[in-house]
Amino acid sequence: MLLQIYRAGGPNDLNDWAQELIREHDGRPRDEMVVDRERIPRGVSTHLSENVRVQRGLSIELGGGFYHYGVIVYPRGKGPPPEWWQHVLGWPPEVCVYHEE
């Protein structure tokens, strides 16, 4: 998953793009915004997904069914504390990967 994010443009570029969408969506916390395909950077649509949503943060989901994973970008200053590997790799604290079984 980490490699896919780097191939999509890297965590910093992903964060900058996501923060812009999150600010645009701000003020409508209950509404979910599905991001139009033409607004998704080519690297993201090619290496991550064309399924991007904004609701209290930006999420990119991959997989489905019993096991799925993805990326969540939290609004600046509102995410969980960064994981140790985010410090080591120099990732912005807002960009987190997840998986659910």
C-alpha cells in the first residue's frame, strides 16, 4: 500500500490535494461528497482508485467484501496521532493507511 501511494504521487502531494477537497467540503460534515473522476489526479486513479469520497476527511477505498483497505486523509490537526513509521518515512500525520478484515 505504501508503494502505491508513492506511485500515485507521494504522501505529501496526496495530502495537499486532499486538504483542498476537505476545505471545499468543510461546513457540510454530514453530507458525503463523491469526487468526480476528472478531479482525481491521474496517479491516484491509476495506482489507488477512482472511488474517492469526502466526509470529515478524504477516503480512498480499495478491495471489498470481507477484506478491504485504503487511505484516509484527515483534516489538518484532526487526525489520530501519527504512527511510528510515519515519523520514520517523513509522512504527513494526516495521511493514514488502514485495512479491515
